[in-house]
Amino acid sequence: NEQIKSFHRELKTVGEKLGVVWLSMGAQPLAGSGEMPWVPKARYEIMRRYLATHGARSHDMMQRTATNQFNVDFESESHALEIMRLTFRIMPFIVTSFANSPLFEGRVTGYLSFRNHIWQGTDPDRSGLIENIASGGGSFEEYLDYVLDIAMFFIIRQREWIPLNGITFRRFLEKGFGPHRATLED
């Protein structure tokens, strides 16, 4: 908690020197569709093309939402699965705690967290619950199977970003992609 307060003080100090006011918003509240620039990186172009057909709100997620992440250490497989189940159960409370995006495209949406609404309309293979773990079952092996069967976006070879056209990592491991084979780095 003190670390976060310290970070906010530093951010405020920098912002004052630059004449910038920082807003904490889960989704861009004013820009309309197509008004936000795309991140000019090769991986984003690949993701943009793939996600165009994988969720009606996928491009909104990429262009008009802020990220939330957290990392958790675990002691064992059972402990990791317990943490994942707990995370799935408390997610509605976390969404509520950070529900600060009621505006979208300059209008009141009726949602406290339009950001969460956007994520519900994003690639269902990459978001939502992993049912067998959420319901109390699961194992690392089952989680690995889940991950292996999600479509990959790209690989990097000699600093080149190569789109994989939605093949799964399992298929990439077994058959490769054109002349490319899986490496330990992959």
C-alpha cells in the first residue's frame, strides 16, 4: 500500500512539472471508434488482424482499455490451482473495486465498468474462466492442454515477427509452420 502511495506521489510530481494531469480510467472515455491510434509495433498489427474475427470488442480492448495485471507466487501445483480458483471467485469483486469506466465514446453507458463489458466481447479463447479449474478440478497437465490449444499470434525469428495465422502451439510443436520449428525460446 505504501509503495503504491509513493508511486502516485512521484507520478503527480512529474505530471506537475510537465503540465500533465493523470487520470485513472479503465477505458478511454471520449474517443470514438477509429479515433485512437494503433500502437506502432509489429506484434500489434498481427494481433489486430487476428482479433478482427475473434470478438466484436477485441479492437476496443486493444485501443481503448488500460491493462490490469498481477503476479502470484505459489508453492505447489495444488496451491497454484487453489489461487486460480480463488482468483476466478473474487474477480467480480475486483471488477467492482476498479469499476471506473462508466463513460464510453462520450456517453454514459449504464455500466460501472465498460472496460469489463469490452473484455466480455473479446476473443473468448483468451478471456473468461477455465471451467474445469474454476469448478474445483483441474491439474497443471489440464492447464497446459488448455494453453497448448489456444491459437498463437506469432513467432519471432531473427528479429522478424511472423504471424502464425491462428495455429495452436500444440500444432506448431508437432508440425512447425512452413520452414519454422519450435525452439526452447518459444
